[in-house]
Amino acid sequence: MPRELRKILLLMTLLAPGLAFAQATPVVRLQNLAHAVSSLDKTLPFYRDALGLPVNGTGDPLARQPQKLDEANSNFTNTKGMSFRAATFRIPNAEFGFELTEFTGGERHAAVPNIQDIGAAMLTLRVRDLAGTLAKAMAHGASMVSTGGEPQNNEIIIRDPDGFLVSLVQPAKIPDDAAGNIVGASISIAVGDTAKSAEFLKSAIGFEAGPSSPSGSNPAVRKLIGLGDAKWRITHGHIPGTTADFALIEYQDVPRKAFSLGAEDPGSPAFTMVVRDINAALEQWVKAGGTVASAGGKPVIRANGSGNVFVRDVNGFTWELIQRPTQ
């Protein structure tokens, strides 16, 4: 066999696992971390004015009236004809955005998870000025999670006006190319079983997980999370299409309960992801062990080829799969 051909075959062998992985990944990118709010008028200023997240688009989202959902969007959200409005934010120096959704005109059930509850999500914002950002957040309706209200290792955890968890971290070193107060972001969710969750996400969306830490505990972190008695293990990884840190945290030795709400319920979190083929992505999701939350158990596909479907993972957490228009 010619030497050059052997080199090509060797290169193809080395690349094959990566090529197979890419083909099995239905995700284009993570779009947003979202959560439903009781009142957009109350919660939007918290993120815009206190935390400094820039609102996407033009005009004031609060000036827009809620729009009654048509049949397709009512089925997609499984909200039985409620009205809807939303606001999306750009997170500076991050590969994903943030979204607030407000459903009105129907029954809603607000709930707030404990930090250790299975399905609880947390947005971590890395900030240049922790003390200043915290002061503004508290003035705009934040409540404290961290014991004593004091940062631990330049980090503190609070809740927004709906009880959603937000961690504020002042890094030891600010990236040279970062401008403004927010210099990065990451995501974490509390899971019931680390191995099961990581394997599901790998099979469903090609999640790339690093090694899981051993179970551990220390006083500073217990104060940070507001749990006097707890152990935990953390698995860091990332969703295909983004390098943003996505952490799975399994809390131990503390009471936990499942936290899973409807799309309309204030406090309900969700991840939104763009996928290449929504039907194929849904099939892969269900085959991995996930379920469908949208009415009718299938995506809503529109005339322009765009599509949406709500699904749940093995922890009951809601994800939205989004197909972009094809025409």
C-alpha cells in the first residue's frame, strides 16, 4: 500500500470517532436559558437595570401587550389558549442568552425550588464589581440564599423576584477583551443522579461531559449555597455548539424533591436549543429516555418550516427544541 494512502487511512481512523459524534449530534447551539415570571413588569427591570443585561431588539418589551396564543403555539406550549409576552437579553461575553416569559389569561401555579431540588437551575454571572452588582440586585427585589448574606470566595447566590437562582461571581482575573460589568456566564442544574443524567444528555443531544468530581463538602461552599449539611458532586461539560460551562450538580445528604412545572407557571425554567431537524432530534430525545411536554406529543411545524416542541429530560427539566425556517 502506498505510504500516502496509509497516511490518509490512518487520519480517517483517528478522525472517525469525532465524525461519528458530530453526525449523532442534533444540536446546532444552545440559544437561551429561560424562566417564566409572575410579572414581566416586575422581573425585567431586575435583569436590565440591576444586573445590567442588555435587552435584545428595539423598543421596550414592557410596552407590548400580551398576545393570545394561536392554536399552534397553544399546543406547542401546552397552555390552552393563554396570552403571552416575553423579553430576551444578551449576556455579554457569553455564548447563550437569557429569556423571561409571561403567560396570562389562565391558571398558573408559582413555585420556588430549593437549590438542591432535582430540576432547579441557576444562572451564574461573572461580574467586574460584585459589591455594586449585589447592592443593585437587592434594591430591585432580590432575596438572599447564601448564609449570612456574605460572599464566599468572591461569590454569592441570590434569587430574582420570582425566586429563580442567580449566582454572582467576581473572577480573580478579568478577561482582557471583556467590556462592561458582566464578563461571562455559565449554567448549572441540580440532578437526581449524575451518571444517569450525563448518559441521557450524551445520548439525546451529544452532551460532552468531563469527569465527575468525588462527593465532597466544605464550610465555605455550604455557606454559599445556604445548606448547613450537604455533600455534592459536580460534573462539568458543554452542549454541542457552545463551549459555555454547563454543570450537573448532584446534592447528597439533604432532603430533595422533584421540581417540574408547566411552561406557564412562574418559576418554571427551560433551556432553548436550535436543532437541525426537529423530528429527528425529538426521536433521538425520546429514544434516550426523555418525554414530550407539548400537547399531542409532537412538534408544531409551520408553513415556513420552522418548528418547536417542549420536551423533558430524565430529571423532569423542560427543554425547547427549535427548528429554524427553511424558506
